[in-house]
Amino acid sequence: MDQPILKVENVHTYYGPLHVLKGVNYDLYKGEIVCLLGGNASGKSTTMKTVLGLVKPTSGQVVFAGERIDRLDTSEIIARGIAVVPEARRIFPRMSVLENLELGAFVRRSDRVGMRSDRDRVLSLFPRLAERRTQLAGTLSGGEQQMLAMGRALMSRPKLLCMDEPSMGLAPQLVEQVFDVIQEINRQGTTIFVVEQNANMALSIAHRGFVLQTGQVVLSGPASELLGTELIRKAYLGETWSPNKQLDNVTKLI
């Protein structure tokens, strides 16, 4: 395969004295959907923040498109082609749908023709947003706000789209719709990195996955194989898993 578009190498991250990420390694290749799974306090959000430059690693490095980015400011990282759909969406509630989308293209605001083309593409992906294009974003439903956050991120024409808990707070039917759109965005050529607690949905659309526990990657491999492991079945699909218990086929996936 080609060189990975994103490579996280032996990253250690601290919050004060708290050692949050403990030698984390993973990579993404162009055209993939890769999911990062883990429970609360596993380090998932910190991993995303480290990629985006919101948290600086104490050691290790983050390489994007062949360039080390862990020492850059977040604005510089975004300008290099990474977009984010943040947890809890964080749309601008007093601005219209179209105004929110235009803000997503801020880094290429001089390209008015391209912005219009991308806006039309986003509205075709999300017909509900097209119907509500002049509506204030704060009056949208939770699912519609998630779609708007995704569309806003796409307006920057990202090489890599990072999504933090896209299923959070959504009804099951809406979760399925959101993940269907994630697949369609990927089919259109965007590489996607999803941080998610809903292991079943994430692995059903991903090519590969990584599992974090207490700041360490404890399992990785093709998504279809991860779905069948004891760790995923018990810890993430409703049962209880003991980290001291031997797992079938884990070693070949790590």
C-alpha cells in the first residue's frame, strides 16, 4: 500500500500529571473509513484532539500527508486538509443553514465558484438541509444539526474528515441515516476517521478499527474480524469483558 495519509506514532499525552495516552499507534490510508473505539475515559477524545492540535503530545509524533503536524497550531492543521465534525455538533444556532455551510469553507473563501459547487453537493447529500437552507440552525432537530455539522466540514474539501461521536444523542433510526451518509461521503473519495462508542454501527461501515482502553490500543484489525472478537462482543455489545482473560485470535489482530 501507499504511505498512510495519517500516522500516529508512539504518542504519549498528559493532562497535568494524568497520563492519558500511553504510546498510541495507528494509521489511516487514503480512501479508508477507520474507527477508533473505546468506552468513557479510554482516551478517544484526547486522541482526536491530539491529531487536531488541540492537545500537544508529550512525546511521539503525528504525521499527515507525509508532514509532521503535532507541533502545528490547529488552524494550520485544518488548512492542510483535515476537517472535524465535533462532538455535540457545535453548529452556530443563530445563523442559517447556508451561513453555517459557508463558514465551513472559510479557509478557501476566495474560491466563490468552488464554494457554490460544494454547497450544491452538500445539499444534494442532505436533502433535509436543502429544504431548510434559510432556517436558523438552532431550530433544526438533533439529526439535522448532525447533518449540518457534517456538511459544514465537507465545505473545506478535506483530505481527511475526523468525526467525534457522530451517533451521540441520536435516535437509532437517525444513527443509521448518519452512518449511511458517512459511507456515501467515503464512496465519493473522502478518507474518514470516526471516534465512536457505538461499536456495532462503526464497525459495520469501517474498513479497519482500533480499540482503546485506558490510553492504549489493545486491539486492531479489519472491521469484520473485530466484530467477531470476544472483546467487542462483551465489552462493546452489552456484556462484560475482563482485560486479564485470554482472547481468541487477539494476538494476530494487534
